[in-house]
Amino acid sequence: MPGRLKLELTRVQRTELELLRDRSPKPYLRERAAALLKIADGLSGREVARYRLNQPHWQDTIYEWVKRYHTEGIAGLKIKKGRGRKPAFFP
């Protein structure tokens, strides 16, 4: 059985995430920062995914956010260029 998802933050990282959660102009960044702070406070990824955000997510989505934050920092939370909905093509 896998261990519980953990995220240990330094004081600087926590402050950075709190600022992102409170002041980011992008709602998806505010939500992701809030999720990471809840994980750091000891909640399980499953609980955060299902009950602690504005809308439910798959728990694997939360795990992916944590993984990308570990590897890339705040930049890992942003949507990469070329992702998302594409314009419709009409010949």
C-alpha cells in the first residue's frame, strides 16, 4: 500500500503559495496553490480532491500537481503553452 502523500514546505515556499492562492489573476492557479497548501497541512490527496476545493477533482490530478511542484516549483502549476482547447478548423 502506498504511503500518504506528503508535501513539506519551507517558510519561503509556503509564503509564495499563499500569495499565489490569494492574489493570482488566474483562478486555476489559485485553486492549485490552495490544494498544495492543504496537502502541506496534512490532509490526504483524496480528501482534498473530493471535498476541499471548489469543485471535485480526480485524486490523481492532485498527485500530479504535487509531483510537478516538486520538480518545477510554481512554474509546474501553470498550464503549458499548446495545451488546452484548440480553435475549430473550418476549411
